[in-house]
Amino acid sequence: MALQWFPGHMHKALKEIKESLNQVDILIEVLDARIPYSSENPEIAKIRGDKPCIKILNKYDLADPEITARWQESLEKERGVKTITTSSDNPGNSKQIMQLVKSICSYKEGQPKAIKAMITGIPNVGKSTLINILADRIIAKTGNEPAVTKSQQRINLGSGIILFDTPGVLWPKLENPHSIYRLASSGAVKNTAMEYDDVGFFAADYLIKAYPEVMKERYKLDELPDTEIEFLEAAAKTRGAIQAGGRVNLHKICEILLKELQSGKLGRITLETPEMLEVEKEEMALEAAKKAEAKAKRKAKFKTGSLTPDKKDRKEKREEKRQEQSRRMRAQNKK
Ligand SMILES: Nc1nc2c(ncn2[C@@H]2O[C@H](COP(=O)(O)OP(=O)(O)O)[C@@H](O)[C@H]2O)c(=O)[nH]1
Ligand SMILES: [Mg+2]
């Protein structure tokens, strides 16, 4: 699957975030509770330094609470990090962010200097919705298109906190090959028609393993098949996703599955766990080491001469041919 889902403005956005970070006391990083790893941009952690950070696990209403608790524990192991769960259907809970900001920044009631907090997050995690809840009014436009904030917005939340909205759009960083599928499964990125089925297959594969009972019940199956293709075929039959001629319409059933997953119809579902990520990170490290080794080998080869052995061979052969040709020409001229 092509990974060209995101335009390349990331460098600029990161530079601006870095500059803004110097002006604030605390960073509020909004994540999607269903994909806390894949909705994070790891560059933020690198530029954050010692600045305290609250990681918000938003859309908690859609996430599996038991796995979210494990994520909170895992994320809080990082120095200076606190977590909180929020969802737009529970604004009272979202407002607790303000108490947390104050306690982390040792705010004294009535102090003249307001706390400056910056909010970041990749598109669609719910930043605008959250800002509107915190500000008690409509400030940021919400919706499925990431709006580029032209100038940095400063929002006075009252009660001693000023919120800086993210400058620019921070795209997710796709170091992990599974992340793009999880982002697409969650609805954070739009699926293009061609890739839709890939995403559906990915989601089906994960869901039949992680939530077998949910899938069996929702798609009215007596037996849950072992593979995603068999599952999709069986679900297509119970859901009437059948083409003319009786063939199963895989595209249609993928669409149904993803819609139901994204809207919460399958219940509260999380698409990655801290334990899965530990394994995947090890795999990524191995892969990176392999690549580095291959690169070092190529370099070493190159250093042994201005020509690589392969090129050397070809040059020698060319030289032999030339000499052979001149011998033949000389012989012909003598005739
Ligand atoms: N279910 C659910 N949907 C949410 C929540 N917060 C935001 N959304 C939806 O997610 C979409 C993106 O939200 P938005 O605030 O525009 O995200 P932003 O791109 O980070 O500013 C919108 O359709 C919101 O209605 C939440 O807590 N739960
Ligand atoms: Mg927004």
C-alpha cells in the first residue's frame, strides 16, 4: 500500500512547535485513545525536553477501557508525563485537564502570571472539539478536514490558563508499518477506494483475534472463522453483501465493517496494546539494524576503490573486447 497519505509539511510544523514550546509551561498532547501509539508523533517527545506534558487519551468513549488503563500506566513511565482520558460526550471530565495543568505547574490561586499551555496532536484526534469544551465556546472549527491555523491562536481559558493552539498541521510519523492501517481503521485518515479493502482486511484480521466474541455476535456467526478472508465471506453472507451472480462483495463488507468499527457500533475497541507495541518496536529495531548493516557493507565496498568490484569486472571485460577487436582489425588490414 502506498504510504503517500500525508503531505510533507512536517518539518515546518515541528520547527514551529519547537519555537512555541519555549514560550509555554506545559504541553498538552492529544492522542486517540484507540491508537495511543499510532496517533502520536514521536518527534514531539524528542523536542519536548524537560517540559511537563499531559497526554490526553481522547475519544475514550470509543476505546476499550481496560486497554486504555494499561496504556496510561505505560505512557506515565516516561519522565514528566501525566495522562487523562477524555471524550466529547463528557465535557465535565475534559475540564479536569485544567486542574491537572494547575497542579503540575504548581499554580497558586490568584497568582498574577497565567500558565501557558500548548496543545498539539495529529489531525482528527479531537483537538478542536476539546478546545471548544475547555473554552466553553466555539473557537475552533471541528470536522474531518485538518484546518491549517494561519497564525497561532492564543485562547484565554480564564482561571489562569492561556492555551496556545498548534501552529501548522502535525502529521503522524509512520515508522511502524502497522500504524497507517490502524490510523485508517480508526477513521483518522480517509480511505481511498483502492486501499479500502486492504484496511478492511487488516481490521478484520485484528478484530477476530482481539475481539472474537464481539465479532461472532455482531455478524451473527455460529462459528468464528480463523482467517480474515473467511470471516469477511461469512459476514458478507449474513449482511447481504452479495453481488449479482451470488458472489460475495468483499468491498461492501469491508465498508460495513469499518463503518461499524469507527462509529462505535462494535462497542469500545482499541486497535493496539502496549504489549503489541513492545514486540513491534523490537521488530523495527531489528529491521533498522539489518538496513544499517547492508548500508555499511555497500559503503565498505565503495571505499575499496573508485569502482565497485562489479563495475571493475565490466570495465575489464570491455577492455578485453576492445583489444580483441583491434587484433581482428589489424589482421584484416594485413590481408
Ligand atoms: N466519538 C468521539 N468523537 C470525537 C471526540 N472528539 C472529537 N470527535 C470527533 O472527531 C472528529 C475530529 O474532531 P476535531 O476536533 O475536528 O479534531 P482535530 O482535527 O484534532 O481538531 C470530529 O468528527 C469530532 O466530532 C470524542 O471524544 N469522541
Ligand atoms: Mg482542528
